[in-house]
Amino acid sequence: MGTHTENVKAYYDASVEKEWDRLAKERLEFDINMNFLSRYIKPGDSLLDLGGGPGRYALAFAEKGVQVTLCDLSPANAAFALKKAKEAGLPLTAFAGDARELASLTDEMFDHVLLMGPMYHLLEEQERETAMRAALSRLKPGGTIAVAYIGSYAGLIYDMRDYPEDVLNPGVLDLFELLVQEKPFAGRAFTDAYFERHQNVLPFMAGFPLETLHFLSSEAMFAPCSDRLYAQPEAVYKTWLDLGVRLAELPDALPFAEHLLYIGRKIGRKLEES
């Protein structure tokens, strides 16, 4: 296990509750993603949640009657997910493991795969390709895969909305300079992280046997003012959410994404890992 992987594992082992609470607080990402994912993942289906963290998506789908297996780099995350499942009386299989190495799982056994976390931290394209091949090798032909990225503008949106004084930090300006240069970021952020340009996602996915179903901004265009929306009465938030679902796939929305989501259907024969 390399230094980057160890850094990421240590970060999530130390911040299980923080990540669990984040998706409850930052509702747009979870609610918009669930709207699209639930169009394909149905009760009785089998789901592999790779990099599933403390289990927000895994438990939400288990509650809907989906047979869920969660794998996360952080043992603390996997243990937390199992604890939450037990408390809720939900069946869940969860274990710690690297999304690039899935020797314990049978090939092509799942109807759906979520890869909504590993791409945040795999700094080299070859590593991201390996994770995709590992995920696809466990997906049945005709099954769906959902792959999440942190968008390249996420750091700018986060600082602009929550910590505007951070712009005086030369290190932050170096990060923003990459936006001017139209380059992704790979390096030290909240931990070792990769922020992808939205223009790079579909060309990357074209290298795999996939039919694109959706490519969207998980916050639609609302990330810069999301805190204002969360403070509103539920009826107001829900109305904005409904609009966000309709806007999320527009090309205009993609630069506003803190998180990008690709959903595709696997086509063709068994994919060999490399």
C-alpha cells in the first residue's frame, strides 16, 4: 500500500462521523444522486458499493430491499456501516479493502456497482483505470455503474462559499491557478485528492465498454449557495431540489459541480482486468 493510499485510509479512519454527517448536511449531493441512481437500482437487485464510506448510500438502498455489499478502504468506515445496519435491522455485507483489488469477490456477480469515492483519491490515470476495470469485472453485462468525481472547481466553490478569506493563502491561489490553465488537480487537499475537469470524464469513460446513461452535476448549479437552500423550510428546499434534478445534466451545470456523477451501462462480454 503506497503513501497516498495510507494517507487516505488514515484520514477516513479518523473522520467517520464527519463523513456520515456530511451527506446529511450537504443534502443536494445525496438527494440528486439518489434520484438518478434509484431509476436503475431496484428492490431485489444486488449492489456493490466500492468506496462506500460509512454507508449512506449502502444503507439507503438496503432499506429499499437491495442486497448491498460495501467495500471501503477504511476499516473504521466499514465497521461503522455494519453498526448502523444492525441498529436499523438491515442486512448488509461490509468489509475493508482497496477498490483496485477485489480478489474476494466473484466476477460479474452484481447488478450494479457504485464507485463513488475512489476516484477522489487516485492521483494517476493508470490507478483510475485499474479501479474502473476492477469494478466493471464484478458487474454483470447490462448492469449499471455509477462513478463519482470531485469537480475541478470544488475547491474554489468551497472557499468562496465557506472560507472566502482563504484566497489570501498563496497555496490556495496556486490551486486556483490550475483552473486558469485548464488542468485537473492531483495532490494534497483535505487529504491526498484528485479534482477532475468535467471535460475529461466522458473521454475517459469512452475507453471502457459502457453506454452512457447520465453525466451530471450532483449539486446542479446550486453549490455556491447551497447553505442558503439548506436553511429554508422543507417545501422551499424540495422545490429547488426538483428544479436541480432537471438542471443537473445540462452542460451549463457541470462547472458548478462540487461532485460529478457518471452513470453507464456495461455492454459486451466479460472485461479482463489488467
